[in-house]
Amino acid sequence: MGKPRISVHKFSSCDGCQLAFFNLGEDLITLAGQVEIVHFAEAGMVAPEAEVKVAFVEGSISTPDDLERIEGIRERSELLITIGACATSGGIQALRNMRGNGWRESLYASPEFIQTLDYSTPISAHVRVDLELWGCPISSEQILHVVSDLLRGVVPSASDETLCQSCKRSGAVCTLVSAGRPCMGPVTRAGCGAVCPRFGRDCYGCTGPVSILNTSSMVHCFEGLGLLPDEVEQRFRMIHSATPQFRKLEESNG
Amino acid sequence: MGNGDDPQFLPLTQLERLLRSLRDAGYDCIGPQLKDGAILYQSLESIHDLPHGLSDLQSPGSYRLTENQGGRLFDWANGPSSLKPLIFPPHENLWRANKGSDGGIEFSSYTPDIAPLAVLGVRACDLAAMERMDHHFLRPEKQDPWYRKRRESLLLIVVNCSHPSDNCFCTSTGTGPESRSGYDLRLHELDDGFLIDAATDRGEEILQKLELSPAAQQMVEEAKEELERAATVQGQAVAVDDFRPIFSGREDDPIWERIAERCLGCGNCTAVCPTCFCHREEKIPTLSLDSSTHQRVWDSCFTAEHSMLHGQPVRREIRERYRQWLTHKLAGWHDQFGESGCVGCGRCITWCPVGINLVAESAAFAVPEEGVE
Ligand code: SF4
Ligand code: SF4
């Protein structure tokens, strides 16, 4: 039996999640021995049309070209795993979903050369997705876990607990309770290792919403800390503005 | 103080010597220190690192440090850290699977390599919490070797609590503010030193190395008054010790729904609670596929995985998860261990981002329905 073939595809994104592969360090060399990487443009392998066991997809569907490519990749891949905020919820670029493409005209000298769709959408809005890795960017450990599970023939599990859980395990002091900062930890999925709170900074939710959350209570909590409605909205509208759980904000705000 | 022992007096100037004696006896020392805006247990190099002149203000969902005039070292109520991470660490390597030379799998267990550890500044509620942990991890029929090893490495130096926070209620749970047993050395802070006594041989050995004088009667009186004050200033009390009759048949009570409107389901309460011991096992894989490390990791009744049966969480909603937490802590614990799971430390109240108060929420069940709202 040959080594499983994998590919890494880029859509509308900053490339940061692909770096999680490079940041594997020594493990990347081990990985290269366990699987055959057939397409990973940033690493120099280019074969976008190849059939693979697992396709990792970074980036959102934001341009007509994105829209065209994604179906074929789905057809040629046994498993499709999205990596990062853009691919999983539409990313920062989904901020334009709220205001339309009017910004394009005001920002660019020759907007006619820019081809974007009206909305930036996650991969799952277009094709079936087998697993989603949340993060902005995702971490090397997330890749390590998924790949090693798949190589062992185990169904990979993705973290689904609040950031507070990993924050408390790290021994960090809660920035919300001890300093009144509007920390998004209680509504955010763990996965980053609580990097921000460990350095005294309130979480801004880059790993996306946890599956069971209470957005309206979080909103009231932030209001109680003295945030104005606009400021509360900005907390939820940063990395994952388009994710349905954070969009519930409108209802919470009444 | 306590049960008829005669305390001695340790002048403030001798405290550094206590620390030195501990080190000479082979102990690493940790003690309370100011870090990241809270008072936390940290490795203690010198008595000068103790939180001199610091106090705290706690209310539901809020913790702030304040300065105090008196200049004492232990004039504060517990911060977020308890003894829990020392005896039941958030991550503990348990065992490892290796691919054997014959192609089979070999299993080996991890034995933690632990130096004797002296903890200065433990409070009565945390001693009581550790006893409850013992009842779980050191059951005669099934002892947890990792817990046992860590537990036995500890030398516990308690300091009686003279500064309970507004969230404390250890008087009502019968677990403080005075430490009565379970410690090696006990201190009671006065303005220019400490009353000190030992309850174990290990404690006594350290005591022998210090220059002590007999405590004056007036010091003992002062300590007694302070403890009485600390016991009576507590603004709240659990309604009863055993909530089994109160929660029974209330699974669908609308009170749970009202709590769930505020509860974030974040599980901070379980993480800071010094008696919460739920955990899951996680594997740390290697890509080379020839070995894996298996870790015990703190879990919480607020995660989906905690109630996973046949691939589905039994408790899907925050309402059900909060209900599990409160009813286990205050009622189910009695079935399991013959005592309450709560020692009145107040941490779950302070460190709940939305300030949900276990005392008030549980009391709502204890009053007749028409009394609610
Ligand atoms: S339930 Fe709350 S008050 Fe009781 S021991 Fe746990 S953290 Fe402390
Ligand atoms: S009670 Fe408070 S700390 Fe506990 S899960 Fe609910 S919001 Fe979080």
C-alpha cells in the first residue's frame, strides 16, 4: 500500500495557516516520510489536479476563481479538512458581508481590476467538509493530531471546550475577573493554548465560537464592564464576523 | 487557637529562618506572591516576596488587589490558586505505549519524580478541600499512585485566615477560618510575628530549628478574637449542608432555566474549585507512529465530552450542565463520599465571569416556591 497522498490548497487567505506545516520543524520531515505531499504550492509541490486522500484547504470563497476551484478539489479528495478562520467561517474578509462591496470603490484606484464576490463565505457553504480546524492561524499541534489520528485509522477529534478551560489549566489569571477586560474566552473554542491571556491580554476569539455558548450573557457581561454597544459589537466582529453563533449578537442586542 | 495545644511565638524576624530551615531539610518552597494582578502560589525565594501590605476585594465575578495600612503578609483571602494543581496537576503523564521490537505494543507507566515541597500560606478551606480530594484519590480499594506521590511530598504550613472575602462562607460549611487538623505547621499572624504550632513529626522537626518564645496569653487572646471576627464577618452561608432532599425531584425546576440565561457554560467554576477532580485522558501522538504518551487532563462537567455516551453528549444544554455541577457538588457528593463537595472557599463565585453565586442559587431551591422572585 502506497503512502497516503495529501494536498494543501490556498483560497482567499493570508497563508498563515500553511505556515503551521512549516512550523512543525522536525516533525515536518517525519510527516514527509509518512505521507506523499503532492500539492502544496508554498512548499514547491504543484499538482492541484491530483487525486488525494486528504486535502487541507486554507482560505475562504471570496472570488469567482475560488468558486470555480473548490468543487473539483472536493471531487478529487477523499477527505477535505478546512484549516483556519477564513476557510471555516469566512475570515476577516467576511466583514464586507455586512456592508457590501462599496469599500472596493473607495479603497482602490482601479477597482475594475479587482474581482471579488459580494460575500466571503466558508468552504462548508459550498461543498461537504469532513473536519474543520479552527484558529487564526491554526497551530502545528492541531495538524499533528489530525494527521497522526488519520494515519492510525482513528476518527480525529477536534477540541470543543471553552478557551477558559485551557486558560485555567495554564495557570493564567483571568483578565476579565481580575482586570475587567472584555475577554472572549467564555464563548471561544480552545485550541490556541490561551496565548493571549497568558500574556495578560483578553482573548479576541480567533479560534471561533465553541459549540455551546451563551452570546447574550457574554454581551450583557461586556456591557456591565462598561463597553458601549459599538465596542461590544467589535469584540464579536473581528476574526469570525460571519459565523452564525456570533451573528446571534443582533438578537442579543435586541 | 484550636484544640488545647500551646502555641509558641515566632518573631517576624525569624520567618526567613523558617524558610531556610525548610530548604535545609530538603524542601522546595512555594508561597503566595503578587503575580499578574492576583495573589498566587509561586516558588518562594525570600520572605520579601510575600504579599506585604496587600489585601483583596472580591465580589461575584470580580477580584481586585488593594493596599492595606497594617503591613501584614497574610492579610488577604485566597486568590485563584489552591492546592489542587499541586496534587492533581492540570496535565499529568500517566502511561506510554511503545512499538516493541517484536512488532507488539509495550506499555509503561510514568512515575513522577517529585521533590519534597513545602507550601507556605495554605488556608483552612484548602486543607479541607484536599481532604475531600483524598477521599476520592486515596480510597482504600483504589489508590491513585500519581496523586499519592504528590500528596506525600507536601509539607503544609497553614496560616489561619483573618481576612475572608465577601464571597467566602467557610463558617457555614464548617471548614474555616481556623485550621484545626491536616497541617504540619500552623501559623497565626500577629502584627510583629506569628503564633506557631506543629501537628506532625515533620512539622515538629522544623519547629525545633527555630528560635521561639512562649506565646503570651494576650497574643493567644488576640488570635482568638481575630478568628471569631473572621468567622462572623462572612456575609453569606449555605442554606443546609446536605442538599439531597432539596434538589430531589427538582430536575425540571424553572430556576435552572433562569440560571442558564446567565451561565456562559465556560467551566471556570469547576477549574478553580479545589475539590473538582473530573478529568479525561488525552494522547500525545508522535508522527512516527511508534509511541504515544497518555495524559490525564482536567475536564469539566461544562464540556460536551464530559457527558458523551455513544458519541452524543447526554447534557447538551448549559441548563443541564450547570444543574450537574451544582447538584453533584452539594447533593450527589453526599451519596458518593458522605460529605458535601463544597468547602466554602468562594472561588467559583469570584472567578465566574458573570458572578453566578452558588450560595444564592442553591438557596433559591431551599425557600418555598412563592418566596422566589
Ligand atoms: S463549590 Fe465553589 S465555594 Fe465550594 S469549594 Fe468549590 S469553588 Fe469553593
Ligand atoms: S457558573 Fe459561571 S464560571 Fe461556571 S460555567 Fe457558568 S458562567 Fe462559567
